[in-house]
Amino acid sequence: MITLKLPDGSARQVAPGARARDVAESIGKRLAQAAIAAKVNGEVVDLAREFPAEPAEVSFQVLTDRDPESLEVLRHSSAHIMARAVMRLFPGTQLAFGPALANGFYYDIESPTPITEADFSRIEAEMKKIVAAAEPFERFERSVPEGRALCSEMKQELKVEHIDEELKKYPTLSFYRQGEFIDLCRGPHIPNAGKLGAFKVLSIAGAYWKNDASRKQLQRLYATAFFTQKELDAYLAQLEEAKKRDHRVLGKQLKLFTISQEAGQGMILWMPKGAMVRSLLETFIKDELMQRGYSPVYTPHIGRLDLYRTSGHFPYYRDAQYPPVYMNPMCQTIDTWLTLLEKKKLMQEREQAFLNLLESFTKGELPEGEDDNAQYTWGQVVLDVRALWLEYREAKDDEGKLTSLRNWLHGQEGYLLKPMNCPHHIQIYKAQQRSYRDLPVRLAEFGTVYRFEQSGELGGMTRVRGFTQDDAHLFMTPDQVHEELVSNIELVLMILKILGLNDYRVRVSVREPGSSKYVGEPDLWEKAEKTLVDVVSQLKMNFSIGVGEAAFYGPKIDFIVKDCIGREWQLGTVQLDYNLPNRFDLEYTSSDNRRLRPVMIHRAPFGSMERFCGILIEHFAGAFPLWLAPEQARIVTVSDKFNDYAKSVEKTMKAAGLRVTGDYRPEKIGAKIRDGSLEKVPYLLIVGEKEQSAGAVSLRDESIKEMKARDVGSFPVAEVIERLRTEVSEKRIRNVSTASAGLADTEEKYSA
RNA sequence: GCUGCUGUAGCUCAGUGGUAGAGCACUUCAUUGGUAAUGAAGAGGUCAUGGGUUCAACCCCCAUCAGCAGCUCCA
């Protein structure tokens, strides 16, 4: 006999081979009816699963629609039901994977005729039929060869491939049958399709087979499912609400920023109100940094290619950069030539074309008189090209050709739009002799960088091609590292706290073992990674390890927050770097007069101003705290008889350092209040007969939820000024809603 | 970059193979109103761009650009 320990502490005996469903029935009929799955020793299993003889004692729980695990089971089963419907409507469909997600599920498929949004209603109708039939999910097992044969027989080639690549190491394969539909699947599943209360097919998108961009692209059908229609409706309503606070929507409505097709994709144009918010944030952090011993610096937006060859940015991350700017107009072409040769993709025909081009440049007379290219004369171009042409023809093999192209390009003057600020800051460090007494040197700059993100990645302010980091580089002795790390982590935490951004997680990002995308010696990496883990552990922070998330020069601690539609974004970052000091040969003089290598910390508490402000817009739903509000108060006159008094109030308040405007349109007061409210002005100051005679304003606080309670009474102007100034200096947070706008957050926020 | 969808007035969106509409916003006039929308009139568009099909294209086809969803990527 097997002993089951139930959640209420009681125990039950069952014979081996008994099913979870039998136990549920023996406990109660209603429980059995409500049962979705069971949990045995922490593992969720089918109700029909038989208890094995071993172990003799297990914990046991019946899961009903009230348990969160059940929803996951339901959604996974829904994926099967959806796949079954698709198979009926699109014969010959290949199935890949169909897992449950935090808010729904998907199934990756490949159908002979592509599915479009227009098919969603048909798919849903077919699913309804399957649900109405309420057929059971039946599990059965096969040996690997038998299972493979079964998949092959069903013409499910992707499943066969998966068995061959992954599953063949297991002793048996499990399948689930639902009517005519059989799917290779680990389970568990709901007892029958009738348990699916409400569902909706949401979207279709491309997804690579096994998440590998080099493999074929399948169609991924997204949907969601719930036990009741009411829950589904609530979820869809939440999605709608979240959309309204999307920073792209609010940014337009509140005139915070714009992106113009003419200025270029991924380029944020800060409008006056957005710029005000950013400027206030910058001032805030700048003041903090000055107190913490940072030195502000300024560096240009472009830098010589050699600088970035030394740092490693240029060679390591070509794909993510704007192409370099060369003085010689031929360089772009030679650069392409070199890249093709490096990637062994230079066809002979193509090579000949390049050579012909070079040769054509070496011929002909030089133009007489004034040259119309001020940066690089034709004479220089011809001489340069001729030198390369001669050398390249001499090259005996690909190696020789590569060398000639490389040497030539290295001799050409070129600039890169800077992808990072560190090399420039390093030059400032190097510009003078550094003693151990000077360290740590902390150089800070709001540095604008440019990265050529793939076009499909761009969106709003959170993923852009030009952005400004609240960057700083700290140069220190090895034994100062710990203290500097701690103080920077505290800075990030302080900022998040002041803004009420409490929904974040911490990740220690380390290198991917065996990957070639990192510079430096493994033992330095080892050391750096260990240091970071030690520091966050010591600070008793919850964190996860992000393998492969490190920067190419070192590991980092990232602070990641969610936007209102549930996507995660890295904001603050603190990075430890033993490599760039080596590459740039940085030194300081120690107390015993030796030349030693400093250590660097790169850190950006906001990450980028663009992304941070984007997240903030969503976090506050556009209603910024008073200290950040672009327009802190707006004077609303009851009629224009009071405009003169209102203007004097406006002047007084502006003189007191508050950002105040006046609405002097000949509109009715209700309309003006409505406009002010929609524009998320924190305070509206109503001015009419009573206020004018009393030297007062009537204060309307827009952060009060109940509209009728917003009128908080009449106060003397001086008192209102005092009140607002206090709120500003306290950086009081008004009206904060959760960053995820109530979206289900079933994932573990932290893992230790 | 890939797959799919979308692009009409400043904004949100209707629309038809026979050269365009609504609401809001804007301008003007009237109204001087006490805590979420006063009324009227007016102005405003090469229907993303470039080709093609057609007697005729905003509509159909192709390409490009951009946006959205997702995948891949993200120093």
C-alpha cells in the first residue's frame, strides 16, 4: 500500500495502480468534479495517472480551478485543442511545440497554406466544437523506436526530428490522444476538453524552429485560455488598459516625445515637455554624483576608428554599429571587400569586379586646378588606390590579400559614431599621470551613443538607435573595487526607490562559457564574476544569474523592470571590467612607486535616458510626481474678468520656482478643468471672484481618485506655493499604480 | 534581419475602381460661465513613397520606407 499525505495533514492508503481521480472521488464528489489535475510530491500529474508502487509515502493534493498550477495545465491542454482545430482546418499541418505561457499559450506550426488573422474565427469555432464534445485526454507511452514510427506515420516530421535530436535519450515517449488527435507530449493535461471555459486566439507571428535563427521559420499562433468567460473578459480588459498607458501612446498624447520618419527610425525627438522631465532627472542625478565625488566630463559623439579598434568595439560588434565614416571615399568599398573576404564569401567574379574598380581609379589624368572634394582630393584617392591595387595583386593567398586590405584600411583616417563612452573617458584618464592617491577617479557624462539595432527591434523609447546614457567610468585600485561596487549598487537602488520603481529584478550577467565574443583572460573573468556574486550576496539581494548576458569586456549587475505590457527592460547597470585597462595599458603609481593596472567600473543607474523615461511614463501613466511634472500647476480662471489677478498669481508662483501656466481661453471652467486633467497637470488652481477678493486660489488636486473630492479648498497664494515646494523637495510620489498594470505575474520574480 | 498585419486631415478612425468623410483638436465670431466637454461658422488631405495594370487607382499588383505583434539579436 501507498500512503498519501494530504494538505490538511491527514493520510490515506491506496493500492499501487490506483489513480488520482479515484482518490479525489473518495474524498468527495464535488472535489472530483472540480478536479483538474493532481500534485504528487510536488509534481503536477494527470488525474488518470496511476500511483507506482514506489515510493511508499507521497504528498498528494487534488488541484482544482482555484490552484494556479491548474491554469497552466488548462492552457497547455488548450494548445492541444487549438492544434487539433488547426489540423482539421489545415490538413497537412506540421506541429512543433505548444507550451503554456504566463498569460496564455502558443503552438508553433507549419501549415501548407499560411494562417492569417482572418482564420482566427474559424479556428475558434472549431475549438468550440472540440470543447463541446468534451472528449478525454488519454495518455499512453511508447518506446523511442515505436514512438518515432508513430510520429512518422502521422507525418509529423518536426516531432520525428525532435525525437532524433533530443528525446531519444529517454527510455519512453509519452503521447496524448484526444479523439482523432494524437500529440507527442509530456503532459499533464486536463481530464477532458470540456474543462476549457473560455479562450481567444490572439495573434500570429513567425518563430524559428527551436528558437534557432538558422533554422526554418514556423508560424506561432498565440492564444489565451481561462476556466471562465469572466476571467477571460477581465484579462482582455486589462490588456486594453495597459495599452492606454503605453509610453508610445502617452508620449504622443502628452506631447513628450516624437519619432519622425524623416529624422530616422529609432531616433527620439524630445519635445519640450519630455525634455523637461529628462532635464529634471539629469539635474537630480548630477547633484547626487557631485556629492559622491564624481567629476563631470564632456566628450564628442564620434571617435577615431583606432580608438575603437583598441577597445575592441569596432572589430567585435561591427553588425551593431553604423558604418564607419572614412575620409577617403573608396574606404567603404574596400571595407565591404574586406568583410566579404573575412567571411569567405568573396566570389571570384566579385573579387574581379573590385579589382577592376581599383584599376579604373589608377587610370586617367588627374583633374587640373581646384579640387571639389575638400576632405580628400582626387589626387590622394588615386595615389592611395594605386598603392592598394599594386599590393593586393602581389598577395599570394587569401591571408596575404586580407593583410593588404587590412593594412591599407588601418592607414586610412576613419571615425565611428561612438557605440560607448568608455574609450573616450579612458583617454581622459590617460591624459595625466595617476597616483594611487588620486583613485578612485570617477568620470561622469550624459554620453550619447549610437547603435545600429536591427530594424525589427526598434520601438518607442525603449529600443532606439541613438540614446544617452547617464554614464560614468570609475578607475580604481583592486582593493577599492568592493566599496565602489557597493556604493554604485546603492545609488541604483536609491534612484529606483525615489521613483517608486519597486517592480524590478536583479541579474548578475556572466559570460557564456566557450563563446568567442568576450575579450580577456578567463581567470580575470572568473575573478570579476566572483566579485559581483559576492557583493550582491553580501548585500542580501535576490538575484538570478544571466549566462551569456555579460558585456564583452566584463560581467555586470543589471536591474531589470517590466513595462506595462509585461516586457522586461534592462535599466540600471553596474559593470566590472579588468579588460579595457589592459587593452589601453592604463596605469597608476602605487605607494611603493610601482606602475600598477587600475580596475574599471562602468555604470549607468538609469541605463539610458530614453528607455528610463519611457518606462517612467508607463510607471506613472503619464501623471508624473510634482517634482518631475513638466507643468506643475495650471491656473484656471472662472471667467476672463479674473485674468489680471490670475496673471499676477502666475507671476508670483513662477518667481517662486514653480512651473505654472494659465488657461486664459474664453472657455467655460468645466472645459478648462477637463483639459488640464487630461493633460495630467498635477494641480489646477481655480481663480474667480472669491479667490480674487481673498488673495487666494482654489486648489484642485488631480491625484485624488474620486473626481468629486479633487477640490481641496481655497488657500492664500503663499500657502499654496509653500505646499507645492514642500512636495517637490520631498520628491513625493503621487498616484502610483503598479508597473505591470495588474497583468498576471506568475513567474518567480527572483531566484537565488 | 525574419514572419504576419497596418499606413486616409494635427490626433483617433470610417470609406468607395469614377479624383474623399466623421469626431476631437485648430482659426474666427458670439457667449463671461464656479470644479471633466457653450454654440455657430471656417480652414485643413498628392489617401506613406515610387513604379505598374486600367479609359480611369486612395482602392488591384510589385517594390521601397515607416509603424505594430512576435521570433532572432541587444557591447
